[in-house]
Amino acid sequence: MKRLFFALWPDEQTRAEIDALNQSIEQPGRRLVPENLHMTLVFLGNVDDATADALRREAADIQGRPIRLQFDELDFWQRPRVLCLTCRRQPKPLYTLVNALSRMVEAYPVSLVERRHYRAHITLARKAQKRPRIKFQPINFCADHFVLVESVSTGQGVKYQVLEKWPLRLN
């Protein structure tokens, strides 16, 4: 079994901007390492190899447009104690991609954990205490592909490994 999710994966410059913001926030909690920063589209949980292979084949057929996001808010989610970077506005191509992936996944023995309304976010820290009151420059994230990621437990913590990526193109 593999622990999988579909995501948007930032380029190195965007990742560096997100990490610089994250490092500037003074607060207790477990910051995500820069290599793990991402934006989850659909979390799949534990998936067997046959299902993972089928999802990879079907994901190749999903068409979507490039997605431009402006992360301009910090949010604190009390119940999971997560600090995240969020967007005031989410573009239609994002919802189109999330909905297409969610519909695709429904045909497989995967139990989607997220059943609430989708909200674009990048987790910055777990076990956070509160939303910091800081001003920061918005971070622009332009995604021209989406990825399938495996969450791998290591001796140094969790590592997110991209298994495959698919392009998002202008139609």
C-alpha cells in the first residue's frame, strides 16, 4: 500500500518564496521542510499497487488549463492545528481539475478523506498555535502540471516523492 495524493508542485523559485515566508514566522510548531511544500488537490490515502497504476493511467486523460494562484493570506485551522497559506480567490481551472480528479477517483476503492468544500492551501506548519498577524507580499504560484505524490515515512520524517506528472495546457 502506498499513501498517495494528487497535487500542484511549486517550481524552485516559488518553493523558495514560500519557505522564506515560513521561516519568517515566529511560532511553535513543526514547519514543513521546503522539499515537501505543495498544494494538495485530492488526497487518496492508502492505495494498493493495482489501483495506483489504474489511477496513473486515467490521470493521463485529464485535461486542464494552467492554474495561476496568488497566495495572499495566512490561515490557522484550529482542529488539526495547521498553519497554511491560502488564496482569497481561486480560479475556475483549479475547481475544474479538482472535480475531474475527484470524479475519476470515485470509480476506485479509495476513501476520500476530504469531503468538505475545496480550498486551495499550502500547509506551512503542523502543531501550530495560532494565526500570526504579519504582513507579507503575496506569493504567485503558476502551475503548468499536476502530480501524483507518495508520502514516504523515513527515519528523518515524512518525505513527499513525486511519482508522475501530467501537463496542464491551454486549449
